[in-house]
Amino acid sequence: MFLKSFLGSALIGLTLSAGAATPSDLLKSYEAQSGKASPARGEQFFNTKHGKEWSCASCHENPPNHDTKHIVTGKVIKPLAPSANPARFTDEAKTEKWFKRNCNDVLGRECTAQEKADVLSWLMTVK
């Protein structure tokens, strides 16, 4: 009975922490897939239109350290920089969901691990 209870508690703990991360954890993961991140490349990527109408800065502005509004829907967007919004980049699944959606809007495709690493490394420098 004790072993069953212990295992059940351990599984619950694993499930709760499975999505938890820090921006540094996510950056390390992206760098492991791609190589060393460059904050300078990340800032340039963030501000550049990549053949579509928008850049990341179209909605998140630069610096992305304050509330902004989506340029089409007007919906409030909380700060993207982890220094201004400690909840940012703390859930791996949520981070991947938003990278996928936003990269498709900006690039017309998913971002590469290198692009994610570069942007995240720059966002981590924004005060």
C-alpha cells in the first residue's frame, strides 16, 4: 500500500513539473538542437519583416517589456521579455504553441531551433 501511494505521488509530481521550465532551460534546449544563440541575431530577427506583412515587433514592439496590443484584434499582449513578465517562457508546451503560431504569421513557416534560441537569448537581455 505504501509503495502504491508513493508511486502515485511521484507520478503526480512528475506530471506537474513536466511543463515547468525557465527561460534558461528552454534556451539550453534550443541551443542543444542548433548551436550557440546570438542575442544580436535575435534582435535583428525580431525587428525584421521576413517576406510577410509583420515582424515580431509589429505586435510586441521593441523593447517588448510592456503591455502591447495585437495590431489586428486589439487584444492586449502581456510583455514578452521575461524581466517584465516572469511567467514568460516557463511552460515548454505553451512556448512551442506560441512560437509555432507567431512564426507562421511572421515567416509563413515554423521557426528553426536556431531562430528560437536567438530570439529568446535577446529577450533575456531586455530590461
